[in-house]
Amino acid sequence: MVDVMVPDALQPEELQPASLRGVPAAEALSSRLLLTQLATRALEDWCRVRGLGSGHITVRRHDQPAPAVLDPDSLAALGGDARGTTLRRVDIRLGPVILVDAVNWYFADRLTAAMRERLRGDTPFGEAVSALKARRRTFHVSVAPPEVIEAATRNAGPHAAAVHVFEHRAALDLPDGTPVAVVHERYRAVLVR
């Protein structure tokens, strides 16, 4: 993956997904996600316009997630101390189609009991904690090299669809700036074919 600058605001009319494929589609989807506070809704809209599945985004939670190490920027986004965080690893999907592989580190004690319960099921993180009015702040964007994206969009097999074309890392902060969570989201090529 290649690090890229997080762009300033792009105009929504520049980001129409229906006819875009490959690198332009990855750039447009990434930009759309950067403009939203609830990534799952933007992802649902993207999929609907592109005819990729129907219904609502859900997650499949990995019951015993493999340990994941926080990079220095993610640790800083959590206030410099990850003690007390809960790890949640999920596949974000629309029906049977896996769209995103995500890892969340969150402070369970900053959530209500009802929110914690929803996170034990198939509810996406942002949706489960929406009542907190947390602000999503993306601090890292990386994009796969163009040749990787183009190869994954040309090949029809399931392995090509699972290639990660870009990654977002974001913090969710309460309105007073208190960190609630950090999420690493790796978006699959199936979204840009």
C-alpha cells in the first residue's frame, strides 16, 4: 500500500460511482468515505448504485480475533494509552459479499450497556455507537498500487475480489474530544469492479 494525503473536500458530483472501475472507482469511494461520519451508510449507497447486493450492511464478527498491534498514529488517536480497549475484528458485508475487513479497538467503558450488546452481534460499529454523536476523524489513507487495483478488477475470480484496494484508519471521538475507538478498514476490490 502507498500512503497518500487525505484530500480536502471533494464535490459529490465528482464522485459518481455507477460507471467508474478500477483506480478511479477506488479514488471516488475513498473520497466519499472521507466526507461522511457513518461509513456504512456511504458504503451501502455505493453498493446500491453499482448494483452490488441489496439490503443493509452487516458484520460478521470473529469470535476469537487474532491479536492486532496498534501503530503509533493509532495509539496516539486513542490518547496514547490502549489499556482497557476491546478488540473487535469483523468482515463488513452486504448479504454474502464481503466488502471490507475491519479491526476496531474501543473503550467499552465509554459505551452504554446497550451499545456493548449490539457490538456482540452483527451491527457495524458506527451504527452501534451512533447515539454518542462521535466524530469520525480519518488520520491515514493508503491505496494499493494502480497495477494491483487494475489486475484485481480485470480478474473475475474470488481471490481477485478479496484484494485490498485501499485502507482507511480513523478515530471516533466524543464531542468533547475524548477518544472512543480506532478503526482500520481495508476495502476489497469487489467494490471497484
